[in-house]
Amino acid sequence: MATWPGVSMRRVCRVLKFSRARLRARAVIAAAPPRLDEVLAERIQQLIEEYPTFGYRRLWAMLRFVEGIRVNRKAVCRLLMFKGWFVHQRSLTPRPLVHGLRSRAQRSNERWAVNDRRRAGRLGRSRR
């Protein structure tokens, strides 16, 4: 956003009652699209077709050490993210050990339970 000479951005935002942080966020959103090296993108696509399960670190290592292309690891990651070529990752959610059922005990001290999941075995090691 351009301002008049001698008028600060802070003053303009205060007069217009507009957040400077929001103004900066809009400027970042309107930034130029990322530069892509099409030759590198084409070579990475060929590697992905040949090795579909490789992630960006292994693809970078192949480019850098096998083919001798000097490329930054972050650049490979950024290109994969922009093109949508990342391998699908399954989301792992923690599973409960037992079902969360309500206790049907009528009085206190009526039901007892033992969780021996982490109990040590005969040799003192955990059985897990």
C-alpha cells in the first residue's frame, strides 16, 4: 500500500481505524507467486513416477548425490508442496486401551481393576 510523502503507514492506519497487522497480511497474500524451476520440476516428476513412495528428502538426496544437481532440500519440499506431489500420509490417532464404558458399581470399593500393561516380567524387563 502506497502512502503520501511525509505520512507514515502507522498514522494512515490509525486515521482509517484499520489494523496494521491485517494490512501486512493482505500484502503478503497478494505477493508474487513462487518461482518454479520447470526443468527441476520435470526431473522430480520423472523420479516420482519411477519411485512413487519416496519422500522429499530421498528425492533431494537422489538429485544431489546421484545426479549431481545442486539443489536445496527446502526448494524440493516447496516444489512438491506447490505441485501437490507429496505422498499421502495416514493420520495416526492414539487408540484407547479400553472402551470408555461407565462403571455399573452401586457402591465404592465394589469393583477393582488392574492395568498390567506396563508390569515388568520375570527378568525385570517391561513386557510391552
